[in-house]
Amino acid sequence: AGNTDSFDYTNYHTLSEIYSFQDMLVAENPKLVSKTVIGQSFEGRPLNVLKFSTGGSNRPAIWIDTGIHAREWVTQASGIVFAQKIVTEYGTDSALTEILNGMDIFLEMVVNPDGYHFTHTNNRMWRKNRKQNQDSSCVGVDLNRNWNAGFGGRGSSNNPCTEIYHGTRAHSEPEVESIVKFVESHGNIKAFISIHSYSQMLLYPYGYTRKPAKDQAELDQVAQKAVTALASLYGTSFRYGSIIKTIYQSSGGSIDWTYNRGIKYSYTFELRDTGHFGFILPANQIVPTANETWLALKVIMDHTFKNPY
Amino acid sequence: KENFHGHQVFRIVPKDDVQLALVRVMEDILDLELDFWRWVMPVDVRVPSHSLQVVKSYLESHSIKYFAMIKDLQALLDEERRQMKSVAA
């Protein structure tokens, strides 16, 4: 594609195509979008974050990430659609315009670029990163078990050959450590939304403990509003609740760490589908999935904007 | 490229937590090389061809309901690749 208008949003793309898209979006919208490289992956690929900002300095911010699990292709594809929506709806959608006039949005579309590249070239079903584990022939760490929140607890594994291997220590993986450093150095992130697929859920902390989050009542209310907005487009039904009560116990997850760091509006999505295709969700589902998710994202972003803390 | 010929994705429908725990036991048997896609009920799991018989027998012996949600994973992957190529062209 020569520009973001002719980019094919209805198809899955390779890593280099996604990175080209990011550069095009920045070039076309220099006053709104910029790109920051927050680190390098295990295999040396850049970890790109797009910043959507209308000015100001260290404004309160919303973080959105997609693609921490490599094979969940509909999430990276949705991230591309979200980026385009932010650009096109700024100035036309009053709620988003207000948000962007007061806050910044950060979007990391491919948290796990090594894994994503591997799904395109070697193994479509790959989930983890591509870390070479010492003393094991098995490769990769589950990047959503590597955070310092109940690290190493139930719902993660110390066996490098499993899909939920937590790594040698919390934040051992560069893909995680880069986000940790970015969040800590920014210091003003008010919402952190991590996007996965597929199970059709909107979840909030905690995953590693049954202890309810102290803001559970508010998080639950916002989640209910968000899934209602999501369902308004195509009737897609999402469950919502804490991770441990809605799915299963999982330790070392990203939003448990962000919540414990003081980011109240910490959520994780599980996008479509209902289980007929799983990770092989057909490409014609990308735009509908992104469109319905965008409505829920806007509810969370709007609530964050209107409820400063 | 890894080939998933003969792999199936089972949708397992445990009737209670006891059956769910029995399903989870299979995750620890690394030789089966199971890949759990979804841990909520119902559970979705990719089963390599070399483990199909063992997993089926295990589930049936414990009267745990299941069906093959994806009967030929490689066929889906091939279709996905074909679509990407055709759009690119």
C-alpha cells in the first residue's frame, strides 16, 4: 500500500507490512502521531509504540497493546484498525476528540514481534517469544506470565517446554521489560488495556489471587458498560469479571502488575470468536472484530478521561 | 514450516470441576504435546495426530464429552495462506 487509505485492513499482514503501516501513519499525520522505539526484542527487532498526542507535556495517558501472544492474529490486525480509527475519528467523534485534547494514547501493535514473525514463517500456532532457554531445547517464554505480579505462582509453569513458561525471573524478557520501563518512566498512565483473543471476555485484576481488586465495583461497572457498547454493533456477547473468577488462575500477567503499580483502569480483552476457528479466525472477521472492540475501548477511555485520579 | 497435518482441535465439555481437573491432568503429560487454546469451559485443545488415540481413550474412559471442533487444522492454515496470497496478488 502506498498510503494508509489504500492499506488493506481486511487482511492479515506480515510484521514488515505492519511496521510500514506505522511509518505511513506517522508520515501522514505528523502533528498527531509519532513513533517511539521502546526497546528491542530478543532477536533484535524494534519494539514500536505509536503515540497519539495533540500536545502538552507528559499528559495523562492511555496504553493499549495488542499481540503479546503471537498467534492471536486478530489482535494485531485490530490494533492496525484502532490506529486508523484514532486518526480518522479525531476531530469528528466528539468523545474521542475530547479525550485526545486532554490525554495521550499509546499503542503497541506487536508486543511480540519475534513470535509474530515466527507465526508467518515457521509455525502458525506459536504463542511465546523466541528466547533460547538455558539448559533446555525448548524455546520461548510466555510474555503474559513474566510480569512481577504473583510471578511463578499457579497458572504459570517453570517448564520451558510448556506454553505458559514464566521465564527465569520477573521481567526477564526484553519485550516485557521494555514496557515496564516505559510505564515507570512515564509515570502518568491512567489506563492500561492489553488485548488478546479469543474467548470473548473483558477482564480486570486479579489473575494471581482471589483477593478482589479494591476498585472492583467500579471496574465491574465500566466493564458492563463496555461490553454493552460492544454488543450494540453485532450482538457479540462478552463475559466480564476478574481474571481468576472468569477464566482461571494465571500468575505473572500484565494487568495485575499495572494495577498493583497504581493504574486503576487495567483491563484485558479476549476478542472473537466463539470457538469455531480459534486462532484461524478468517480475515473477513478482522474489521467487524475491531469495530465492535473499538466501541468498548471508547467506553473505557471515556470513563478514564472523565474520572481523573 | 511446521506442518499440522492430522492435528485436530477438540472442544471438551467437562460436566463439573472434577472432570475439568481430569482434563487439566493431561496438560502435565508433555509427551502428548497438547496445546490448550482455551481453559474455560468448554475447553479447546489442539491434539497432535500422535496423541489423538490416547486423548480420545482418556476422555471416553472418564465419560467426558468432547467433539472435534477443527478436524483438519492444516486445511484451515492452508486456506488462510491461500487467502493472504490471493489478496496480496
